[in-house]
Amino acid sequence: MALDQAINELNETLGQSAGGSAGSQWRALVRLRLSAVREALTDDRPRFRDGWLTARGAATDRDRRRLLARLSALTPRVADRLDADSSYHELRRLSVDLEHYRQRLHDLVYDSVGIELGGSE
């Protein structure tokens, strides 16, 4: 599954709960969506070989690893009914951070295509 689709599905699922007080079906669906995001992040390892994009690519890879660690820590907590409500805000923050990561990836791809096409001012 593509990262964009996995993030969109997670956002839709999080939007189905007002404040995180949903039942076990919602929690199971959130865990499924988090698993799909984790799989997409694991598969998504862009390589940027251009000199000036290498540093930004490395920073993006560090962000990807941090997001994977957060996903690993948060996913089991969603299953616990008592912890699911307190985790809802953390899930929303993770969703925002995933959106930022996705935008940085798109920016890197855009910049790399600009170099390949010879784009300049």
C-alpha cells in the first residue's frame, strides 16, 4: 500500500471518533491502519544521490525512523480500552507528523525532478 493511501485511511478512521471514545471495533481498525502506515513507511526508503539533496534525504530518513518508533510504541496502547482514550490525542499528533513527513518527501521529489530537468531561476 502506498504511504499516501495509508495516511489518508488512518486520518479517515481517526475522524470517525469524536474524542477517541469509540468501541473495540474502532480500536481494531485504528490498529489495522497504523499497521498499514508502518508497512508503507518500512517499504518507503527514497534515495537521493544528488549532493545537495543528500543531507535533506538523510534528515527525512531519520524522521521516518522516528515515526516508525512512535508507531511501534503507540500501536499496542490503542488495544487497551483505558489507554485508547488517552492515546487519541497522541494519535492525532502522529497523524499531523505523518502529514509533515509526506510533504517533505513530496518536496524532495519535486526538487530532484527540478534538477534533472535543469530547472533554475
